[in-house]
Amino acid sequence: MKSKKAALFIVAAFILCSLFSHAETKKLEEIGDYTLVRIKGEVPTSEVMKTLVERYTGDIKYGFDLAGYGDLFLPFLDQLKKASFEEKVLPVGDKMMWMLYRAQGKIKIVRDLEWAGEKPLPVFSFTVKKDYKHYEFIMPKPCGNISLRKVEKVVPEAVCDIEVSPEAANINDPISVDMSGSQHAKSLEVEVFDKQGNKVGSKTLSPDSPVWQTKFEEPGEYVFKGKAINPEGKPSTNPCRSEIYINYPPVSQLSCSPCKEYIGNPITLDASGSNDQDGEVVKVNFEIIDEANNTIDRYMDTDAPFKWKRIFEREGTFTAIAVATDDLGAVSEPAKVEVTAEHKRLFILADGGPLFSKGSLGTYLGARMGLAYKIAPQAVDFVVSGGGTVTLSPEPWKSIFIGNALINVHAGSAFFGAGAGFTTEVREGRGSDFDLVANVGFDVFDNYTSVGSLLFEARGPVGEDRSFSDNYKFMLGFRYLF
């Protein structure tokens, strides 16, 4: 039994030696005796060859490792599934770098082959691409051997791709430049130009770091021109550019009408003149700050003509600010005006009501006009008034004239005061009187520029011949300042 195996081994060695010469380049004269995979039929189709490769994956991997091309095995399998075999003939004298075959059940490799058959050898051919190299593999039709015919270094043209976003932005907004879509590039370059063609920036990128973020401090149109450079240093030739627009910010304009007004009266802040040269103003934010730089009020107007009527309730000089926003979200520089609010000090006075006079008790209905001056607003007033009263009593009572000059002191809504007055004779034989006058009252409303009050007034004559108990007068009424 051992002698039979030895004989078979000698025969196999003899046949193998007959296939390959002992020269440096081995001559392959016949094919099909030592197949890598088992093939049914004489000339299989390319799909059958793919199936056989999948079936003998382990053997083929071993063969690639044996050939020193282990890193090519996975690309070989992956691309083989998608590849279309090309049928061609290998001319006599054509060479192969190596071939995998099977002998005695083991995977073998023979290197540096030359087809030395009598006729050209029909083969299936397909190319594996990896790291800018093309590896042409052939599989002779009569057998399932895999052979690497040649390796060509192919450096493709670089293809540039550039995406810049957003297409429209505001000053100092982040702008993203992405060249990750470029192909076959060793390095990437991008240059930035303004509308006049002036170069305003540049950046060198790489396939590992293809994104750049920048910003612009000036509005206008900008052009990004990209370039991809392949491993041989050749720049791309395909068009590679992108354009963006940096929005002009709006311009705020602000005026006041009036700029100085009484507390309680509205001041109109007018930002209707605000504009945007490449869009439209969509809102205006108003702000009011006091002398200590504290914000006391804010208002946002989203409808043209962008005006705000503001009533001030305390005295002072205030700064009004308007900031416009356009349809792309850009904001203007603030526009400012100063407004002054002050208390109204001089008022016209009107009061009236029933008046009663001691001395058989005369009844009157009176009305007076005068002036009120706020010596200290909401604290001290000086009031001068005068008017007539109509008697409602029979004779001897007469209609009279009454005049006052008073100082009133306020405590919140209440006030009280005193002063001098004058009264013409109320009846025959009484004569005119110089009076001491006192009043108290309560403000029903106070709108800063108009005040309505309920009033009680008492007055008595000055003089030794005029006792207060016999000659006093008092009045209930309503006083209106405007």
C-alpha cells in the first residue's frame, strides 16, 4: 500500500515538473489537471465560477495569504459579487504573476508564469480595485484556478465637491464649508472671493478633516471655489464652487413726538423710518431706560408702522431705544432718543356746590374758577379762585362773590389746607368780609393732567365785630383741575 502511494506521488511530481520548466519564468503548457476548485462540465459560466468561489472561500483565503496578498482577499470577495466577468483569451507568451492550484488536496501557489500552450487560453477576467491599484484576476475556463495576471497603479482624477451652508446668513453667523463629497483627493483647498473678485480667505483641508467653519463681518455676496488634489499632486478640473449671501442688517430710525411732555400724557415713539436694503423690517423692539440705566419698560411691535405710545408716570429724563429686526433675523444697531416727562404744575381750577351762610341760615349755590399751581407735585398746591353764588333764600339774603387764596397739603389722595378769602355782603347791613378759610378734600381721580376731588370748605370773618359762631359759612362741592 505504501509503495502504491509513493508511486502516485512520483507520477504527480513528474507531471508537475512537465508543466513548469526550471527557468526563472515558469512555462505553463497545459491547464486543468490541478484545479483549485471542482468544476462540472468543460466550460462553466461566469455565475458558476462565482458560486464556486463562495463555496471554497476558506481555501481561497489561504491561497491569498500564501501568495502574500492577504489584504486583497476581502476586496476580492466583495467586488467579485458585483463584478461582471469579461471573457477574453490569454495570448501565448502572456505572463501571470501567480496562480493558485490544488495538489494532493493542498492549496499551492506557483509564481511568475508564462502561458506556453499551443493556443491562446480562454479565461474569465475581472479587476479588483484597491488603494489606487487595479488587480486583474483571471480564471482559466477549463479549471477553477485563480491567477493574478497584473497590477496597475491607477491614480484617478480627483473630483471636487463643495457644499456651503446656509445659503443666506447674517453677519458673524457661522458658515459651514463641507468638502467631504470630494473623491480621490489627498488634499483639499478652498478660496473665498467677494463680489468684486477680491480674495478674502482660504483654507487647506484634508479628506480626514474636510469641514471648515468660518464667518463674515461684512454683508454681500461671496463665492467659494474648491479644489481637490489627487495623490500625484494633480488638481481637479471639474467645476467646484458655491455661493452665499451675507444679509445687510436693517437700519433703525427713532423719533419722539413730543419729546417733552407732562406725566400722564402720551409720548409717541416712532420707528416707522426703520428700513432694510435687501429685505424688510418685520419687528421693532422698544426699550426705555432711566437715568440710572435701569430698564423700566419694553415693547415689541410686529406690525408697521412700528410706533409706541407710552405714558410716563414719574418725572425724569429717559432714553428710548429702538432695535429693528429683518426677515432673516438680522438686527440693527440701536437708535436712541431722549424723552423728558415732567409733572404738570399749572392747572385751571373749577369748583362748585351748595354754600350755607350762618345768620338765619342763607342757602346758596356757587361756582368758582381759578388757578392751581403745584409747588411740590402731589405734595403742596397754591390755589387762587373766585366766583359768584346765587342765593336760594328769600330776602334779605343776596347773591355774593367769593374769592380764595389757599395752600393745600396732600397726603396720598387726601388733602387739607388753609388761607384767606373775601366775601361780599350776604344781606343788608352785614357788609363784606375778609375770611379765614380752611378746606379738606379727597381726590376721586388723578390722571396727572386732570384731577377731580370732593371738597369741604369752611370760612369765617376776621374782625372783632364778627364772631365766627354767628357768621361762618361752609361749602360742599366738587373741584376739577385741568
